[in-house]
Amino acid sequence: MGDSGWRAHYNSELRAEEIRTVIAAAQLGERPFVIGHSFGGFMTMKVASQYGDGLGGAVIVDSPIRSPEEARNADSWPGRGKG
């Protein structure tokens, strides 16, 4: 995604920490809102779950949200997992 540097491995915990670091460096205030669209919505959910006490809120736009039960059973959905 662009010409910036990259790591050999990424995960959602690392991305959430990097988002929190950018928020702090940008001096967005004590409790900023995080807004994420599509894939960014997933990262917004991760940031909110890990660092929610430091946020004023989170807005998630056009990102599918599944219940924990649906997430556990995702491999049984048509076109996914075994079969």
C-alpha cells in the first residue's frame, strides 16, 4: 500500500498500537473519536477494544460486524473452511 516502509508481519494488535501512537503524536486531544471505514472499521473496533478508555468514541462505517457466535462458526459458512 504505497511507498512507505513495511514489516514482514502485521497483526491487528500492532495496527491498533500504531493508530494509538499516531493519535498521540497528532495531539488530537485527551479523548478523540476514531472513525474507520471498511477495513479501517475493523481496526477502529480493535483500537476501541484495546484503548477505549482513552477515546471519546468510535464510528464504524460499512464494516460487517458479527456476533461472537457467528465469528466462531465462520468456517462453516458456504465458501469458507472445509468442504
